[in-house]
Amino acid sequence: MVKNWIILGDEAFEDSDFVWGKIELSRKQQENWQSIVMEQLNSAIEKSAKVREMIENSNIIECDFDFFEKPKVTEDEVAAFMKLLEKRFGGKRLFYDVSSNREFSWVFIDFMNVKIQTEEEEVEENCCIDENGNPMPKRNGVTVSVRDLTGEWTEYEYRYVKGKVEKDDQYKIILKGKEYDLEGIKHPNDDYDEYTSRELTTILKSSFLYFVEVDQNTIIAMPDENYIKEYIERERECFENAIKNGKMSGLIIVDRSAYHVLDFCLNVLDLIESKEAKTIVEQWERNQYEDGKRAIQEILNSDSKDWNEKEIEQLGNMLD
């Protein structure tokens, strides 16, 4: 669950997988948005020790500005505001993106702690491999990796990456203003729903994705199996112990770490095909099947009078 620390303060960090800072603006407020955003930000910092701790432990500030088309907010105004943040929180790297629409106006502020590699470290750690088994760069957490037709890799800062959903539900990816058809990302399971362009943009920035140019007009999304495997390995022991000890039932897992692994893998598979994520989900499904078989066998072996012969026969058939 995602909670807004601007509004909830300390409470946002309780039993929450993710937190964000979101400030919504009316059209009237947008005329004076810098003062309003800074005022709410400072208020949240003053009231919440956990917000202060999050900021203290961060090294990156990422802001996403979505404004009404009118009154017009200029890039210069946003750049000036980012200068204020740089002065307010010295020593942190800043990334931001600006867009406009007719429906809403809000500002997202995220304080993140991301290991940013130097060029020397990137050379040393260039040990990840792509879908062809060739070396690929290790991402620094605030960029999107794209391999072009020549095999060269380019890292695009988040601010230069956008998703676009056409009226015919065709997906597009825009990199520094250049638009490509996008393949590889699954559409929502609900036939009556579709991602918005903003939601697609968020998906494209997922850490478990990289992108490959297949022709001058098309880019395909690929699962970063290196990242997915690393995520799973960090918690694999907890996941396997949960299965071994019978702590899993449906989507409810007693061990919270194991739940995060399964939930992560299910979310990955909702968006893209991944052999690493699929292995974990299949392992869980096998466990559920074996649990069901054991439960049925216990019923058949019991002297319960609650089952008639036909029901017992049906249960027996389920074991075949």
C-alpha cells in the first residue's frame, strides 16, 4: 500500500510498502504553487520524525510536476523551485519532470537513498548480461537503460522518459522527445480498463525493465533478469522456509519477507514475462497444489460422517 507522508506524517510509514509525498493543487492554488508546496513540505518535516529520518538518509530528490495547462507554469519557474530545494537540502542530487494536462494538478516529491556508481565502479561492475548473454550496464537506480541498433547502451534520466497510451491502446515510449512504438508490456487483465499515459510512464521506470531498439520506430521492453534474480535471492531463504513450513495459504503468507517476494514476482508477471519471477510463482503454485492434496487425503482417511459417498468419490477423483 502507498501512503502519503505529506498528509499522514509518521503514520504513513506504518505497515506500508511504499510512501510518497503528494501535494494536490486547485487552479487557484496553482497561481502560487511554489509557496504552497514549500509550506506543506516544511510542515510535514516539522511534524514527523520519520519524514526527517527519511530525508536525512536520502541522497536523491525526485520531483514529478503535473500542472493544469492554464494557468501556465513555465520550465523556468520549476527550475527556480528546484534551486530552492537544492538550497534547502544541500548535498542531494535532483531529478525532475514537468508535464501538463486539463484534469489535475499535483506535485510528487520523493526522497530516495540510491547507490550512484562512479564511472570506474560501472566498469568494474559491468557484469550483468542481457537476453543474448552479452554484458550490459548496471543501472544506478534513477535511469532507464536502452540498447540501440548498434548494440550501444544509453542511460536516460527519468525526466527524459515518458509513456504514452494512444486511443487504440497502442503503447508508445518517448525518449528525449523521440517517440517509438512500445512492445513487451502487457495490457491490464481487466478488459474494461487500460493504463493512463502517466501510469505507463511509471511502469517504464520500473527497476526490473530495460529496453531494446528493434528498428528505427520500435522499442521492446525486456525483463532485467539480473535485477529480478537479485531481489529474489535477497529473500529466497525466507520464501522457501515459508513454503517448507506450510506458512502459505492463498495469497496470505505469514512470513512478511516471503510475501514481498511473491508479491513482487506477481507484479512483474502482470507487466512482462520473466523466467525468474515465473519460477517463484510456479513454486508457490506447486506448494498450494500439494497442500490441497494433503488436505483431501486427510479427509479421505478420516472417519468423518460429514461426507456422503458421492462427495468422497469426487474428492478421490481430485487426487488422480
